[in-house]
Amino acid sequence: MARPPIHDLSALRAIVRERSFTRAAAQLGLSPSALSHAIRALETRVGVRLLTRTTRSVAPTEAGERLLGAIGAHLDGIEAALTALGALRERPSGTVRITTGLHAAQTLLWPALARLLPDYPDISVELAVESGFVDIVAARFDAGVRLGETVEQDMIALRIGPDMSMAAVASPDYLAARPAPVTPHDLADHRCINLRFPTYGGLYAWEFERDGRAVNARVEGQVIVNEIGLALQAARDGAGVAYLPDSYVQADLAAGRLRRVLEDWSPPFPGYHLYYPSRRQQSPAFAVVIEALRMKG
């Protein structure tokens, strides 16, 4: 005898429970005629009648009752296993890879992830800190984090941080030895701490603006670094003027370790954005990370 499909046995149980082909069909998402055909096929396979049908009701035969009594617990176990499997599929899991700069990682990404990850033990996040831009598609990253004004047009960009501004800073000892700069052109008379980023193909030109007038200053000094943490330390130690994100130097300004110059030449600009390809199919884990990073308000 050919073994009947499990879904036909489940259909039999649904009919007996509901005492109605119509209600059982609605529960199973089938038409009553399709369900009736499936039961006739099942009875043909087992060689006995399983249901007694009247115009008003349907009930199991003795053979039907014996069959359901024998397989009922097994069907319950199968349904429970399928339900658990569905829950596992829907629970966010997997690894999310993000390329980012160090400043964004420290000030935005990690604080958000530190709150998120304890609630999602099946999600792993890899943060790859890079100084320059990375082709996130070729490098198989799920997303990248960069300043909003530098995100490519073919990417979806999600704001994750407030507007930012840059701050020209130097130590009190350094400024005590020479007049503080009043305009960006005055930086030519100062030692400046340069940043070299692969993104820019060379030394970063300091960008200033006031009253609609933009000035790009090419500065010189004894120190060139490729990481803003080193530039900050050099400024603290009196090596010259550094040009760094405002939020990065607030503690040093408050403590008096640094002083700000040219403040009226540093207007705000779009802050950090998470970007990813518009054609990307979001996994549940990636969707959870996006929601955690999304700037609220």
C-alpha cells in the first residue's frame, strides 16, 4: 500500500475536529471540493472508508478514529516542529558587515550596537575601520558609514547622526607663543598637523566657509598622520594646529587642554549616514541593525 502524504492526514484530522468540510477547508486554505478530492484519494490509498458523510454532518468511521488515534500525537509533534522552525527563520540571525571610519564607529555605531546586541544573541556585527572609501559591493559589505555629502548617488543613504562641524584647535602653550589665526590664510604662518586620507589621494585640504565664501587651505607643518586620534594627541602636545570633528575635541576644550580658533569659519555640514545598494535584499538581521542606527527625531 502506498503511504499517504502527511498533508492528507492533517486534512483528515481538520475535518474531524471541525465536523465540517467547509470549515476545515477554510482553515487549511483549500476549496471544499479540493479537500473532498484529497480525502477520497486518501481512502483509496488505505482501502477503507474513513469518514461518514451526511447532508448535515461528517464524522469519522471506526477506521478513521483508529487511524487518528494512532497518528494524532505524531501530527502534533510535526506541527510543533514546523512552528518552531518558522520562528527560527523569522528570528533575526547572521552576520552584518559594515565598513566605517573610526570616529563614526566610536561615537555612533558602537553605542547603538552595545544596546542592541544583548537582545539579539543570533546577530553578529563586523565593523571594519577604514580611512578611505571601500567598494562595499565588491568587498561584500552590507553597508558603509560616511559623511552624508560624500555618499554616492546610487546608494540608499540613511541619516544616523546629527550635523557636524570641524574645529581648528591648538594647545594653550602653542598659542601663547604666537598670534592666533584670524582667517584661514593666517594658517600659513602656523605649524599645522596634516591628515593624509586615501579617499582624497593626498593631504586633506582644510575646508572653511563664512558668509557664503568657501576657502580650501593647504597647510604645512612637521607632522602628517592618517588617523585623527594621532592628530588630536599631537595637538595636545603642542605640535601645532589640528582640524578635527567638533565632537572629537569637546572634552579637551572643556578641560582646557585645547583652545579653538577660526570658529566662525566652520559652519555645520551633513553628518554620518549609513549607505547601502538600492537593489540590496535586506535580511532580518540587517533590518534590525538599520533600525537601531536610524537617527530618531
